[in-house]
Amino acid sequence: MIAWTIYITFAGTILLLFLPRAFSRWIALLTTSSTFAISLATFGRQDLDLAHFATIVRVPWVPALGMNYHLAVDGISLTLVLVTSITAVSSVLFSWDVSERPNEFFFWLLLVVGGSFGVFLSADLFLLFVFYELVIVPKYFLIAIWGSTNKEYGAMKLTLYSFFGGALVFIGIIAAYVSADSLDLNELAQFRFSPQLQSWAFPILFVGFAVLAGIWPLHTWAPTGHVAAPTAGSMLLAGIVMKLGAYGGLRVAMNLFPQGFQMWSNWIAILAVIGIVYAAAVALRQRDLKFVIGYSSVSHMGFVLLGLATANVLGVSGAVLQMFSHGVIGALLFAVAGRMIYRRTHTRDLDELSLMELNRMLPFAAFVFVIASAASMGIPGFSGFAAEITILIGAWKTFPIAVWITGVGMVLVAAFTLRALKKSFFEGESAIPSGDVKELAVSPPLMTSPAERPIHLEPISVPEKLGASFLIFATVAIGIYPKFLLDRIQPAVEAMRFLKTGG
């Protein structure tokens, strides 16, 4: 049943090529909503063995090379399919009034979503790579055509980094295939690769995937790409695409080359901690709101990498939970910054925003940003807290010093988040009447270049409110009851071969 998330999404892309533009947003919404319903229904099924990567579809593809159209699911992949569908639905709602070539826009958007579903469900290594590479091209067009700040540069940088990571991944796949004569992930996970092979194949494969996860120092594509992308593009990058890299590192590199992972796990932890602290410190100095959130994404993905490096059940389970949590929270933050604020004010400069008293003019946006900021800071009651505390407990068992250093990063996260929140919504000094304000003419002395003109502030639309409410519900629900996901994630983690004894 879960395989239909792939088929329905690609069917939606085909319909978008032939039906009139008036139907484009409805096709996209119906498609993504259907995938969400399927993924949520799959969570409730009792007949699925989510502790093991169980086959759901297996059809010969290129028999001469041992390639199969092979899909499988466990608690980890199902969790990431769920967050993909949640992010996809909300990104469509936040793109409801796209007027420039809407059929093409939603076509590329659904291709990213469908390719991501394919990555999370693939049990054939080459099939996974095909879906993984399929996501790159739609990302480029979404940014290059519908993006904003330095969109050509941002699109090209993201694409080049993605192809660089993909080339490393392909080298690792060839090494695994030549040694084991198989592309089946379940078979490869049982094959004993030589320690010599693992010592060099693991870092190549893991770094190739980790490029897309924003690992320091190969993270610079992420803030640039986020800033250049349209709102839906930023939501997909933070909510889905960065998770592809982390998932690939876990499912493929760590599980296929466990000895190589043990050799390099300390370095992964070091890079993760540097990424957490460095990205948070850089975010504290940014003036562009999207750059703040972009570096915030790099910092939060550092928690994912730290959790993976622990090699124990708690740490790795927390990393998967953080993938879900950051997918939802990151999408929500970019939705507010890109759609609710930038689309109406035509600026993301924090100094300019601080003059506008947006908390009065856009009270719903202010409310949503407060919730998203609290979730991003890891306040109890939100999914971010449940994920990060699980990672830190797991990390304490393996890298106690790293936990202390990470604490500095968490303080910096709170600092730049509160700074962005205050400047965006609560630092205005001009006397602006409250109420249903539709248009504001800001006096020239308060205006800074380039916004020396009246600012048209439309009220928050119904689709935007629905999209924001959907994401808020997801982070609050998992924050209150993380057991819903952890009960599916932990058995799947326990079945993996790289875990340290007693982990």
C-alpha cells in the first residue's frame, strides 16, 4: 500500500502536463493529500513488520546486472515517508496562488516529492541512486525559475554540490556491488566486506550522502539554496531533501560498512559538533531572515549527524526523530519567512522588518513564528525537544564531551532565534493602528533602501492558515506523544548491524 505514494505522485505529475492550469493546484493538493492519507494509514496497520526492512514490491528490472525494482519498508523509512507527505501537503498550500507557469511549478514540486518517496522505500541500491539523482533536476528548475535572491547562483551551487555528492555515492555503490555481486540492500547488509574496503569505501559513501545533509564544511550550498529558493522550494529543501542525505548515510553507508563506520564515527561526531556550533554562531550574525533559518537548518542537521555517530539505539533513534522534527519545523519557519513576510513586505532584512510592527499587521504570522521559534529552540511540548533530548542522552553514553560543547550551540540557537523573532515582529517603534490592516504607507524617514514605497500587506490567506496549522499540529502532536514514532523507529534501529554492543 505504501508503494502507492510513489505511483500517485508520479501520476499527478503526468496529469499536470495535460490538464489546464486552473486545475494545477487542485491536482497537486489531491496528490499530496492522498500520499499523506496512505502513509498515515500504513502507520496504523498491525500486519507490517516495521522492525525489519520488509519487501513490499520486487520485480526484475535489469536481471543481467542483478537490478530489481525492489521496494521495502520499516519504521525508519515509514517515518520519513510520513514527514515527506506532511511537508508536501503544506508546501502546496503555501504555493496556492502561484501564477507564473503553475503547471510546471507543481510538476517539478511533485517530482521532488515522488523521488524522495522512492529513496526512502528503495531496497535496491541502484534504484535508490536513481531516485536520489532524480531529485536534483527538479530542485534546480524550482530555484532557477521561481526563486528570488541570486537564484541562478543558488540553483547552480546546489546542483553542483548535489552532483559532487552523487559522484561519491556512485563510487561507493560500485565498490559494494563489485565486492558482493549484489545490489539488494538486505543482502548487502549481511555481506561481510573486508576491513580494508570498508576503511575507504565508508567515508566516500557517507560523505557523498552527507553533502546533502549539510555536513560541515560541505554545507555552504544549504543557506544559499534556501535563500534563493521560492517558499515551497525552501520547505522541500529543509523538510525533505536534507533528510535524503542523512537517510542514505544511515541506511546505506553505516549499515553496509559497520567496521568502516566504527573507524570513522569519532570524526563524524567532531564534524557534527562543529556544524552545530559554527552554523549557530554564523546565524547569529545574519541580517537576512532566510539566511538565519538556512544556517539554523545546518545546525539542527548537525544533531542528526551526532545522533548517527553515537551508534547506540537512543542516539540513532533520536536522529531519525530529529529528521522528522526538523522537517516539520524547518518547513514552518521558511513558510513564515518566505510566504507570510517576504511576499508581503518585499524584504527579509531584519533591520527593515524591525520598523514595521508586523505583530500588529500580521498577528497570525506572528503567532505562527512564535510557535515555530519555540519548537526550533527545543522547548518541551514540541517535537524538537523530544528529538534533541533523545540524541543528547544517547551521545552522553558515547561522546560525553561532545554533549557539553553542543550545549554552547544550543545557547546560540536560542540567541539567534530570539533575535530573529524580536526583530521580525516585536521591535517596531512606529505607531501603527491594530486591526485588519490591508495597506500601510510607511513614512520615508523610516524606510531604508530598497523599500521606499508603500507596502501592500494582504491578510493571511486560508490556504496559508491551513498549511501552518497542519505543521504546528504535527510538531505539537509528536512533542506531546513521541512514542507514536519511537515505537516504530527503535525496533528498526535495533535490527541494524552497526550498533555497539550494549547500545
